[in-house]
Amino acid sequence: MKIANVDRLLLLSCLILSVVTAQAADPPSQGDSKQIDLGGDVSLDVVYIPPGKFMMGSTPEEKAWATGIEGGATPGTTRESYEGEMPRPMQVRDGFWMGRTEVSVGQFKRFVEETGYVTDAEKPGGETQVFDPEWKITAKAPPHPWISMKGKSWRDPNFGFPLRNSYPVVCVSWNDGRAFCKWLTERERKAGRLPKGLEYRLPTEAEWAYACRGGSQESHYFWWGNDLRDGEGRLNISAVDFLPGRNKIWPLANAPWSDGFAFVSPVDQYGEKGRNGFGMADMCGGVWEIVLDHFDPKGGHEELYFVKENPRPVCRGGNYFDVPGNARCAVRLGLKSESYSDSRDGFRICLGVPRG
């Protein structure tokens, strides 16, 4: 009798174990999210994005709007040509997890505290692009209130106001972003939490562009559509907000509302309204996001794109200083080098199959 009871208990235990194992093996679904513990009461939220198709690039009509009165981008330059002649169908074949927001100051600080990492801007001879507090607003167009300075870094981006842990980290380079991802991969692997066959890294340009459009297979200007007016309460760009310590706004084309911040806003500041169909926040505006690919001026690629000579990392999404036409889904630029940094540039992490 006792043996029979033991057998029943063993059978029940095996059934429970098989159910738990099956549940653990269930593949993630679109919108699933999880918190990555960085230690020190700091965490990072990642969201699952399934494989899918999308359109990369922009139409001639979109480029004309971007350089028109409402878009405000400078006409007659080669910048819009970087988006390609026409939208191209592309596919992301592997699902991946992506940071809901750009990496924040507080999250990057945890990385530095644990590793002692020194960013490119902080190294001997290092410098970074920051806002010039002596800049005078003039009638000249376009105004460029940015200068290269030594002694400035992610710790002090020269904003002219106190740095918050909730701001996206800036003044970090492609090298710095990759170092953060390497640390996170090793940390999660050591803790036994890293999913098999995956690593933390910068997103490829195709992954970023797919995530930015939020699941739409149409080539809209912004992730919510083509109408700038629908962007109110959704993004941080050049808008009707006084510059710190001044009674002036950016003298460029502006979004015709206040977004609450003349400079950068905290990550996920706009909540659910600021998130696209995949649950990604701050994909347009905020800060430029550095991705894994090197820059090809002819347009983005479906597969990871690297060059051996003079590599220039791609950045996407626009920033808090940009006019509306420069904060669209299709906008892309190449940075000066892998060590270049700027107080308008940050990055977002990806958890996916290894690339590059």
C-alpha cells in the first residue's frame, strides 16, 4: 500500500514537472516583457518583437514633406537621399527582445559602477559634442549651437541643468554601447538567466527600423501615421518650449505644441500614448539611437552591414533638437567614427541571436 502511494506521488511529481517544463518552453509572444535586474535596485525593461516584414525607406512625397514648411529640414542637401530612392520590402527573420526605452543614465551608471568602464569621451584626449551655452540666437539659418568639448561626458553632457537618472544616457559612442551589451551578456550568463543561443547587443539597422514602425507594413512618416498633429503627447522634438534660462525657443521649424522639454525628456515620459504597436517608447525624437550596422549612404540593409575601412556607425530616430522632418522613422545618418559621441546620441539594447 505504501509502495503504491509512493508510485502515485512520483507520477504526480513527474506530471507537474512536465507541465512546468512545457510552460517554460513556450515561445514568447508579441508584447511579452520582462525586467532585467542590473543590481542596485536598477532594472531594464525589454519587450519581445516577433519576426515580420516591413518597409524601409521613404517616398519622394515624404522627402518633400520633410524639407517643406511643416517638416522644416534643410532642403537641397543629400541627407534625405540616405533613406533610399523608394521604400523597400524587408524581413526580420528572427524574433528578438528590445529595450522598451533607450538605456538611461541610471542604467549606464550601474554598468560603470560594476566594471569601472571609461567611455571614449573620458579617455585621455577624448572629447564629445555638447550644447554651447554661449551660443547666440541669430537670423542665420540653420543655427548650429553645438561644439566639441573636452572634460564633458555622459556624467555631464553640458545640458545646463541637473542630470537625472531617468534621462537617456548620451555622450556615448558605438564602442561604449557595445561594451554595455557585453557586460550585460556576461552578467546574465553568469547568473544563469541568459536564454540559450542569445546575447545582448546593439540592434541591427533592420531590427531597429522594423521595431520603430511598430508592426505596420506601410511606409508612414511616423510610427502613428503621416499626420504630425497626431504626434502631440508622443515624442520629444523641437517644439514650443523655452530654452533653459532663456525666453526663446529653438529658432527652427517646431512642432506647434509644447512637449514639456526644450532639451531631452526622461525615457518613456509619454507613457502608453508614446509607445508604438510593439510597445516601444521614444522611437522618434528623444535621442539618436546608435545601431550595430555601419553606414551605407545608399540606404539601409536587411542583413548586418559592416565595412573594413572608415567605419561609420548608423544612428536612427532623430533627437530632442530636431525639426519634425528629421525625426521620422526613415531618417538615418552616419556618425563620424566608432568612438564619436554627442549629447544628442544614445542607444537601445537588443537581446537576440548573435550578429557580427
